[in-house]
Amino acid sequence: MLTALKQGSKVVGVKQTRRAINDGTAACVYLAEDADPRVTAPVETLCSEKGIPVERVAQMKQLGAACGIAVGSAVAALLQ
């Protein structure tokens, strides 16, 4: 699941992910289950409106590591 995110082009963070969704460049969005729902819920809603698949990751730490950053991440997107 996270292998594609490690190898492909991606954006990390809510702001960049929302931009990618709105621009139509996001192929799949990853949300950390332990992140604050006030952060992830609007992104998940936007994904459902645009028909973009959402993958769940157990921990922010795992998502951050898959993105190649030293800190956790609540949201990331794999680009087309």
C-alpha cells in the first residue's frame, strides 16, 4: 500500500494535498487514522466529491516515513 507512495511523486500535508485534489493531479490520498479528524475530514470529503480513492494508514509516523520525512504526516497524496 505505501510502496507506491515511497516510489512515486507525491505531495505531503493538507495544503498541498488539497491543491493537488483541486487541480486534478492527485491519484490517491492517504490519511492517517491517528490524526485529528478536524484535519482529515475536510480532505476526505473533498476526495469523495472528486472521486479520488482514499487509503487509510494506521499512524502519522508511518505515513511520514513512507513520504521520506522525519516527522509524522496526517495527509499525503500520490500524484498521477
